[in-house]
Amino acid sequence: MTVITTATVQVRDLVRRYDERAVLDGLDLDIAPGEFVALLGKSGSGKSTLLRALAGLDYDVEGSGELAVPQNVSVVFQDSRLLPWARVLDNVVLGLSGAGDRGRKSLEEVGLAGREQAWPNELSGGEQQRVALARSLVREPELLLADEPFGALDALTRLKMHVLLRKLCATHQPAVLLVTHDVDEAIVLADRVIVLDEGRIVAEEVVELAAPRSSADPGFAAIRSRLLDALGVSL
Ligand SMILES: Nc1ncnc2c1ncn2[C@@H]1O[C@H](COP(=O)(O)OP(=O)(O)OP(=O)(O)O)[C@@H](O)[C@H]1O
Ligand SMILES: [Mg+2]
């Protein structure tokens, strides 16, 4: 299978099998430069499998299809995956030489100025995720892949992270594919919400609600209701 480098994400007829079972089964997806797409789907529907394919982290998995992604891709996971033996700033600029100033600026952007020399275990879970975001964005990715990045955070910290992520995306304008289980989070953050089921994208909602988006808005409720339907949840 060939991975081509382009400005946009283009996935065609993507198949990924584990033990003969096709988890992704002819999946098509396009993401435009700067577009924010949220991906919903039941547990085990293949969301992380799709992210790993886009990140090029699934070279050991059997499959076929065409995959075009930008050259510069960053990934954020549910746990921050910081190196515990490296200080915060060193974690942010890991693998980049002479990037100290950029790293400090990124930490300032995520509200962690002054914590450059802290150890990761001296930070709260939310702060560690901020470091993970700084580490991703310091690389100025054209595509940011995020796999439930706020899944382990409490509700209040989550809301703060939403505000932060929107601000960072407005500044850096990467294309984003965000996996989440939280339908409201998807609608608040994304330009478009898609639902994965049986190995393909089965529903899509373009979100054109005025900011700040509120779950009290009838338009919001209508989108939520259609997405829940697609997820097989009837209220
Ligand atoms: N390395 C692997 N070997 C075998 N099966 C796997 C492997 N990785 C994933 N799977 C299977 O593929 C399916 C999709 O997994 P995936 O992790 O992509 O789901 P997901 O949508 O991210 O789920 P969740 O919401 O729980 O994170 C699951 O049934 C899982 O058991
Ligand atoms: Mg997953």
C-alpha cells in the first residue's frame, strides 16, 4: 500500500484486517486543509485503527487502499505520553534541535509559562495534556490527529481544554481529526462530525452553528439527535 503526501487528507477504499476480520472495510474520507473533523463511533468500531493508519503507525497491519496525508502530522493520545525522565520543555522540543524558544512560546500558548523545568509527574492530568498539545503544535503540523485527548479529564478541565483547542486551531490552522465519545464535544468543536460503523463512515453532519455554540440551541439539539441515531442510541 502506498501513502502519498498531499495538502489534503484523502482516504479511498481503506481496508484494515485483524485476524481476517475487516475492521475498516472500504472506508473513504476527505479532510480539507484547516478543516476540523470529529469522529464518533461505538467502542471497537475502528476509530483508533483509522487514526493509526493516517499517522502511518500501522505498518504491521494487513490491509489495502489509498491513503494521502500531509507530510507533517502530529498525534495526541488520551494519556499525554510524556517522558517522565525529561523536563517539560525537553518533552515539548524532543527531537527538534535549537527549538528552545519555540518550545517556550508553545508552553506559553497552552498556559504553562514558568513550568518549563517541571517534571511531568509534578503536573496535573490536564496540565500534562496541555504539554502534549504544545509538543504537537510546536511542530506546526498540517494535520493533527487526536485520539480521545480529553477522555481522562474531569468535566470542568475538559471545557477549558475545548476553549484552548479552539484557540490553538484558530492560530495554527491545522486540519484536525479528533476522536471522541462525547457527542456534545464533537458538535462544539468540529466543522464536520462523522460516524464510523461497520468499517465505513455512515453519517456526516456539517456544523454551521454560530459561536459560542450552545447545547441549548435547537440547531445543536437537532444535530445531536441525528448523530445519536447514527450511533444506534435512541432516547
Ligand atoms: N493489534 C490488534 N490485534 C487484533 N485486533 C485488534 C488490534 N487492534 C485493534 N483490534 C480490534 O479492532 C477493532 C477496532 O479497534 P479500535 O481500537 O480501532 O477501536 P476504537 O473504535 O478505537 O474503540 P474505542 O472507542 O474502544 O477506543 C476492535 O475490535 C479491536 O479488538
Ligand atoms: Mg480507540
